[in-house]
Amino acid sequence: MMPLTCPLATFALLATLAAAGPAFAMSGHGHDAAHGAAMPVADAKAPLSEGTVKKVDKAAGKITISHGPLENLGMPPMTMTFRATDPSMLDAVREGDRIRFAAQRVDGVFTVTKLEIAK
């Protein structure tokens, strides 16, 4: 076995770690892992889910929603804050509104990609 100070061994170790990085990042570590669920990838055709607006923070471009299960994200019902892909969609809703929305993971952030007031 070569000593770790050998340039070839160092290179091999770094190459192995670099290759393992993305696999580790996608392995479900973080919030979802605490609940025993894998971290799903964003779905371009995310289904609409139902929820109730709890808070709208236009300055931050965020909305807090109490929602049912988000099947495409593997999430149970809960209340959580999402980023809005288009901050102008927050102008259409206010606290207490029943909504239908699509949520996806965009650049690692839970994001509302579509929003409409439920009828």
C-alpha cells in the first residue's frame, strides 16, 4: 500500500471523494431524510395540491401554506414556507385564501411554480 503522501494516492483519494459528492448530496440527507423519505427530483408537470394561505411575504417573495400531501415531493400534510417563482403571483392571494398550487424543488429550494385561488 502506498503512503498517503504519494501524489498518485492523493489524486486517487480526491477523485473518489469528488465522484461521491453528488451521490451523497442526492442520497436523501437533510430534511426529508429525517422523515425517512428520499429527496424527489422536481417534476416538470407537478400536480396541483390544495392548501390554505397562512402568510404572504411579498418583500421576501415567499408564501406560507398549510397543505395536504405533496405527492411529487413525497411530503405529508404540513405547514411550510415556499419561495414563489414569480413574486407577482403573491399579489393574487392573501392570508386565509384556499388555493391550488404546484410545488417543486428548484435549485434545492421548495418553490411554488403555479398558484390559483380554489373555487
